[in-house]
Amino acid sequence: MALLPSGSAHEEVELVVIDTEICSVVIKGRPFHPKYESLQHYLSMDFHDLMQLDVHGEGLKEVRVFDVGTRELVPHTHHRPIFFENSVYQVMVFPKHDEDLIFHHENPSLRRAVTPLYNQKILAGNLHFQNDIGLSTFEIREENKTILEVTLEVFPSKLDYKRDYQKLLEEVNDEIYNLAYHFIKKTYLGAKTKLDGTPSLAEFYRLISVHFATFLDAIHRIERQPHHKLVKVHEKKRGDQLQRLDTKGRAYLRKRAHVFVDVENGIRIQERTLMPTEGLKMKKTLTYDTTENRYVKWMMGRLLQKLELLHQKLSTNHRRQEVELDQELFSKIDTMIKEIKMKRKNVFWRDIGSLDRSVMSLVLQMAPGYRDAFKIYLTVSKGLSLQGKLYQMSVKDVATLYEYWTYLKLGQILARKYEQVSQDIIKVSRDGLYVNLESNTTARRVFKHPITNEKIELTYQKREGNLPTVQQKPDVMLTIAKKGKDYAFNYIFDAKYRIDFAAENTYYGSRYQTAGPLEEDINTMHRYRDSIVVKQNGPYERNAFGAYVLFPWGDETSYQSHDFYKSIGEVNIGGLPFLPNATDLVERLVEHLIDKSPEEILEEGILPRGVKEEWISSLDDKVLVAVVSSKDQYQKSMHNRTLTIPNEHLKKGWQEASYLALYISKETGLQNGIKYYAKINSVEARNNSIAFSTDVWEELSVLIKPVNYGVAASAITTLNQLREAKELPELFMKSADELVVWRMLRRVSDQIKVDLDNPKIDKADRVHSYKIKDLEVRFRYDTMEIEIIKGQLTNTIVFDTLQKQPTFVFKTITSELQS
């Protein structure tokens, strides 16, 4: 074959050329993945990965590989990667003789891809590696004989092979053993045995495939040189044939005096000469029915059961279309089943009994045949870890792995900062060939905020049904309960193993300048957030407050200039890079979502035009708090739903009040505080007083207690504050800063002491401080600062920070409480 002409990254070239005495093999394709903007970009990378390419066969003459540096075929030594996921490679096999050659791959779809050309002996076809990463081996066979074996390595295009992909596999398997494994895919990774874990049938197949022939050889050796032992056997004999008796023989005669008869020459007993007519004679004989042989027979039975179960599961998974039907694979398993059955039917094993006890024997550990069979049985009963070269273990496609890893990693991030409540965090299905996460609401982890005790729930593939349109099933749902709210805040995280590399001269590259998630995936986030709604005593309401694409990219710094990162702060929809070595942005977002107050979240929400003004108005409905100073006045007010207040007792701005609340003074002899409120229906002026007519009185959930404060005449508050307050000072928060800090502290505790600058709330001008546990939050209006005081330490925050970064202030307060 001639050397290749130089070509661009988009041209197909000959990547590997193999020449043997029997055939020649050519693999063609693109040497560079579209990830690389140009050949120069690829060459300038500090590329530390080297591709594995192994070629073995009869009469091997030459192997040449495309070198990305010289851009031509060179003798095979060490080379940069040229095979990538989601790529197609053309394979051609040219025979040099008249023999019919066969292309073989353990994956049936690749095996069928390369076939003879019409009326020719040349083999040709395409190997399509989708989201499959790792090693892939194919063989060229002549009849049943392998004449050439080629192993090539397929690299990821969106991950760093060594830094990200291997770490991702490790973290998935560390969290849930063998979750990463699959049965037979287009690629595999090297593995070694693992002492712990519950192996799947996929692992069992890989192990038994390697060791089955050796196991049968060990059984054959046992049959030729079996372990045996001498055992005592007792037979009935005539008395004259009995010789020296053992304990059992003497006991037999002792219990049967009637067998003794008088004889001339016998045993002298009490002046009589006697001889037994029969007795038991002991002899030693050889037996193979030993505990060790019973254990070997039991091992064969156990392997037979697992092979039959494997065969059954293959058939079941084929019907579910999880595994492609492969007659060669079924034939291989059938052959193993038949060979073990034939062994067990052997006359030698038929006479061996069943195992009825545990076995601790040096024979199993040291004797020829027994040692090998015992060792192989232990090996195939173990699991595998992806760190060796002896075994070939297929893993799930990288898109599925990325989805699993995303959920598990988010759980790890939460577990580092929040207390885990649920012990049954993740359920997996182990009833098939391999392990999968159960994609239902049982796959969840529940946490608790250590300060606020607010519940945090992480759910994998939560099905959202009962929607007015279609069912939705995002990958991960983060649900956060906020104190004081009877509903939860939902955030969607969707793993997408897709990325646009923003190549030059493309629409994406010219608009966004840096790599990021696909626009269609961002549109999916809009769909998720807008379609997940609830209906409770009224119209449908959206209960998903944010949706984020997680995509495989490692450069978090440059991505922060991307529009889809900025959009998170603007509309709570966007994308975030997420890999084992790039988790900072996601961690910061999750912590921010948990620490934010409900009011911040609602303020950030995107509402239909005009709704926000109406919503704010409803939150700020004014309430006039009026003093009831006698029991008679209280009873008349409750019965007639009216209250007359002198003009001089009315607080400025009372005309804006939509509700009236009753402050029951101590003079009434009734429970002191605020318990009832009602909507004002009408107002009538009468002789220096105002008469209020109300709707039915409503009862607050708790009595608002005075706690050393009172109301001199009347006061103005809001309906929202009235419903949430537990103590009278909480109603007096005239500034937004006081209200924001109070709400922060209410998330932490219900026991908050409020100090005002006057014991009568209607005469007070401002809040002096809040006290919670051993922490005091003091307002300094002269310097426009907030002082967070604990012991001798004071942390000062300006009002401007409170208004622009309330979550930062909340974290500062909770950190002080934890210290």
C-alpha cells in the first residue's frame, strides 16, 4: 500500500493497514473527531493519551498506522488516538488465496456488519461505535481457525479518557458496585477479580468463559485420581468365620444371646462351651463418597444452575429487546450446560452423595485437580473491578453512565453538607444480566438542612403524571421544602451527554464563542419547567422553579461567559458543565438554591405580565390592628361583626387597610394577644369615630402573644406578617431590611426575640435587634449596617449587601450559628 496523501480532518483516510501471508486488512475513517476545530488544534494539544492497538496472527508481515503528526502511514509503534465514539469506520479484508474468510466480533451487530461483497471473497462493512468507549477486538477466521486478531481502542470525544472517563467509572462503581457493567457491548475494558460485591450474571459469564475449559480439565483429573478413604464395613458371617471382633461386633453378640449354641470346641462360659451361629465381621474397604468429592459435585451443580439462569435471562432480555439475539452466544452457553450435565451423569459422580455440611479440607486447597477446581469456582463467584487485563468486561454506554453518575454525584454533593435522613437511598434491579438503577420514585435520597431542618429530596427519573398534557420524566429532580411554605420548590437537572464545541465558522461558534449545551436541550428545559404543574383548589400552577442541562465539559472558567450560564441568574434556565473534575459551578448553584429564601425564589420567578403586580398587592394587603379593652366590647364585636374606633386612636394610613384584627388587652380578662381578623366590608364615619363592618371573623393558627409589648391604640401591619407572626413585635417591621432578616431567622428558629425602640409597637419607629440562641443581629441605622454578634465577635454587613445578596447574609448567619 502506498503512503497516504495529506488530507484535512474531514476526509476519510486509511487509518490502519495490516498485511499477512493470508490476507490484508484496511481500516478507513476520519483520523480526527469533529471536536477538534482543525488539525493544527489537535496537534497543538498536550495530548497525554496513547492509543492501544494490538495485532496478532499467522504470517504477520507488517502493520502501519496513520500518524497525526506526519499525516501518513508509519510502522506501528505508539500513536495518538484515531478511533472515537460516535464514529463509523470502514473495514476491508482482502484474501490472498481462495479460502473463504469470516469476520468475527463478539457483538452480533458488528459481526453482521462486515460481510462478503457480492460474488467476491473480499469482506467489507462499517463498524459504528456509538457511545461505546474502550477496547474492541475482532478476528479474521478461516473456517473455525483464527488467523488474525486485532484489538483497537475507541476514545471518548467529550471526555478526557484518563482524567474524566476513568474517574466517572470509578465513582459510579464505588457508589453502587457493578452498576457500570453491561453484558456484551461493542467495546470492553480490562478487569480483574474483586473480593467483595454481589456479581451480576454479566460478570459471571465473563469469568466462566475464561475458566470453563480449565475447570473441566480439573474435573477430569479428579476422575482419574480421585480422593478416597478407607471405611469400616460390617458383614454377617457364620460363627466359625468370625475372628477378632471390634466394638460393634461384640455389641451385636451381647444383645443376641440366642445365637449361642453348645459345641465341643468353643468359648468356655460358666462351665459351658459355646459358639455363635452368626455375627458381624469388620473389614476395611475403599470409597470415593468423600466430603471433598461431594463438594466438587456441589460446585458443578451450582455452576450448572447459574449457566441455566444465564440462558434464561438472555432469552428474557432478548424478548424485552435489551440484548440482541446471538445464536453463537446461546450455542456457547448450551455447550457448557451440556458438558457439565454429562460430567454429573458419569458413573463416578452418580455414586457420590449430596453435600450436607460445610467443608474445611486441605485436599481442596492442595490436591491436584481439587485445588484448580476449587480456585476456579471461587473466582467465578467473585465480582470484577475495572483495573486489570485478564478479563474483558463490557460497560454501559457512556451516555447512560453519565446520567447515572450525575444523579450519584449530586447525592454526594448534598451528603457533604446536609444530614442524610433516608437510609434506603437508592434501589437497583438485579434480576437481569446486569444492574440498573430503578427509574421510579423509590430511587431517591432525602437530606435535612442542619440549621433550618428543611427537607431536601433528590429523586432519579421522577415521573410527573396527572398533567394536562403529557407525562414528564426528567433525569433528576431536586425538591426543597422551605419553612413557612406549604409547598416545595422543584428544580430539574437533566444530564445530556451532548455538547457543541463551538467550532469556527459555525452558527453556534459565532453566537456563543465557547463550547456549551445544545440549544435544543435548553429548549427541553423550558418544556420541563412549563409543563410540570399542579392544581390545588384553583387553576394549574407551575411548581418547577428552575431547569438546568448538565453537560460533559471541563472548562468552568471560560464557560461563565456563555449566555446559557448567564441565563440561570436571569430566568433560572440554562446549562452547567459537570464532570468528575468540574463540579464547582453545580455545587455553588445547589447550595444557593437551598440557602435562598422563599421570597427570593418567588421574586426571581418569571410570571405572566400583570400577575406580579397583583401578587405583590395581595402580599401587602394592609391590616388595621385595633385594641379591644373590655370583655363587653369584644363580645359585641365578635357577635355583630362591627367595631367602632375613635378617630384619635386610628393610626395614620388606616384608610389603606383591607382587614381588621383585634388586639385583646389584659383588661378584658381574656387571653391577651391577637387571635382573630376579618376582611373589612364597609367603613362609616360617626361623631369623631369610625365604625367598621367586617366579614366573618377568621382565627389565626396561633395566638400572637404580646411578650412585654403592647398596642396603645392601633397599628398597621400586613396580612402576610399577621399570618406568620407568633409574637407581637414581629408585626412591626416597617423596613424591607428588617423583614428580610426576620424571615431569614424564622427559617432557622421559631424562638426569635425582637427588641423595638418602644414597648408600644404603634409608637415604635424601628427594630433595634433580633436575638436567636446566643446570636444577636443588630441594626445600625446611623452607619446603615447590620452587626451579627456572637460572644466577643462581630461580623458587619452593609444594608446594600442585604438587598443585593440576601443568600450571602443567610449563609453568614447560619455559619455563625454552627460555629
